[in-house]
Amino acid sequence: MRIAHFSDLHILSLSGISPYRFLNKRLSGYANLRLKRGHIHRPNYVRAIAREIARTSIDHVAVTGDITNLALEPEFEAARALLQEALGLDPKNVSVVPGNHDLYTRGALRTRRFMRYFGPFVESDLPELAVDIGLGRFPFVRLRGPLAIIGLSSAVPRLPFVAAGRIGSAQLDAFARILAHPQVKERTPVVLLHHPVQNPPSRLKTLMEGLEDADDLTAHVQGFAHGLILHGHLHRRIQRPLATRAGQLHVVGATSASLHHEAHERMASFNVYQFDEKGMLGEVESHILEPESETFRVADVPHAAWA
């Protein structure tokens, strides 16, 4: 099996949006976008990546959050249309989890905006094991060949300038039940979430942009000898090991699919993971966009201790 993974689309669309909807966290977010991000996040890069994946031999696609910039309806519409048209895949073959930008405000959570547009991309093969966490029912599970693809939501509304995530005890308890299910135990787990499970060494940076209950999540996967955890959030291609009592999991992050950057590890790209028939992970590679020609060059995903 081959899984393609990309993240952090940061699709921006303000079509038909009233200025009154910026009288909240969006005001600081929009200012930051115009001052720092507007010239480097390019939706045509996302389209090029989706088209390249459609041309490649891929069995499943994982998208690990921050689909939108400000969690506005036109952004969700544009992102869904882009994925459907460029990928051309049935939603059962595409798994999407939300990022902090997709729950940018409490209104986005209250109206379940992510689920309204991306519900078909989170439909679970074991729906009875999910719990309602406000934005929808998570975790979801897709049983695909030798793999159990498990989607977690680490996205929660935060104060301005805070991008930290949290899974929460209810979702973690459901995650434990999923991992104990016979159909999951016989497969290799591939866990999707937006925030990295390994926090930075700085306590302040963890509080501002890390995963609040990362240690609790790590405790739940200690029984697995192998598997894969995929994330975004860092806008950086990176892979790190996660030791367990039984062996070692691979933790791999994707950069922003829309990001224009001179640094090799940050330029827009997608990752590809190759599994054998027993669910053992083989090759891990990144396909990096060459923007002028809209072609891709293949490279390794850099190893790092932390980001």
C-alpha cells in the first residue's frame, strides 16, 4: 500500500464575508496573513500537488489539517472543491483531520463547520467507537488492507496568537478502545493528527503551539511495535522516532502544501509512505514542487530530534 500525505493548505477566501466577522480572533489572524503570509502561501501549489498525487500510484491520501486560514465557509468550500476536482478520488480513499486554523473561532466549533464540508472524509468503519467532541465524532477509523488509519482531532479554539492543540480525555479513551479492537490490533496503525506528538523542549513554545496532552497520547501507543504517526503544523518536512515498550513508531510531518520557501525542508511538497503486504513500513520519501515547471523532485524526509 502507498499513502500520500500533505498538510496545511491554508486556503484563503473572503468572498461574501461581512467585516463584522473579523471582530474576534480573525482580526489578528488576518493582519498576520497580510503582513507575513500572503505572499508565500499559494493555492496553485496545492492544486499542483493534488494533480501529481492523482497521477501517481496511490492507494490512500492523508491530509493533516489547516485546510483553511480563518475557518470561513468560502474557504471550506474552496478547499473541498480543490481536493475533489484535482485529486478526483472518492472520499473513502481520502482521510482529513482538522487543524487549529479549521477551528479558528468558537463559532466554527459551534456550527460544526469542518464536518459540514468534510464529513464524508471522516466517515468511520467503526463508528460505534467514536465520541462526540463538539465539532463532530472522533476518532474515525478506516480499515484499508494491512493498515488501520485512525484520525484524531487536536484542534481547539484558542486565544489570539495561540495555536496549541488538545485531544481531550474523551477522545483519548475512545482511541484506547479503538486500538484494542480486534480488527485494529491485527493491522498496522497509521495515526493522523494536526499537531506533532513530540513537543519542543521550550515550555513556553509548547504552551503556545504544542500538543497539550502529548504525553497521554504517547502512553496509549506504547504497546505497538511498529506504526506511523502523521502530522502537519510545523510547515516543515521532518521525521523522528517514537520509542515504545514494544518497539518504535515513525513520526513524520509534512510541510505546508501551499508554502513557497527557499529552505529545502519547507518548500511545498507531499510525502509518500510505502507499506508491504504485512503492513511493515518501507520507503519514506518526499515529492518537492519545482514551481516554475510544476514538476516534482524526489528526496528523503530529513531526520531531526525536535522542531
